Amino acid sequence: MTTPDVSAEVEAATQRVRELGEQVAEQARKNGLAWLEGYETVLKNMLDLEEQAAKGTGAEWATSLATTHANFVRSTSEVVLGAMRQQLGRRRVLRPALDDDGPGADAPGPSHVRVE
């Protein structure tokens, strides 16, 4: 009795799983970027409203406080959201490690994957 050679079938299934994983990761990246854009829009509108409401009071101190707060939030969120956007722009791809040299070969973690 001979054992059938299933290596081609296993390789095809592995390739399909890899492609599906890449599609899921790409869609997650797109969704993350869309969420960031939406969050930035909402944040901008809320800060503009805060400043307009403070100006409407006619109190100089309230206008100054609201403007200072809004500028602080804008500055800090620009840094944080920019870093998030940069991270979403990068793709982490896990590839099978076929040999012991190359990018990610000495990275910690399972020996059967390589981060590129």
C-alpha cells in the first residue's frame, strides 16, 4: 500500500490561507485608516465648537482657556494620530522561514515564520 503524495495539496491550501490572511490584514488596515480619519474629523469639529461656545460667552478668560485647550489637544492628537497612521501604513508580513538567514531570521518567536 502506497501513501499518496499530498504535498501539492498542502502547499495549495497553505497558499490560500496565506492569501486570505493578507486580505484580512489589508482590510483591517483600511478600516483602521478610515476610523482615524473619522476620529480626526469629529475631534476637529468638537474643538471648533468648544472655541465658538467660549467666544459666545463674551468672557475673555473663557475664550483664552478654550483656545489654549483646543490648541493643546490639536498638538498632542496630531502626534498620536500621526504615529497611528504611520503604523497602519506599514505592513507586517509573516512568511515561512525557509532558511536560517535573511531578514527576521534571528528575531525572537517561532522558528517557522519570518517577519519581513
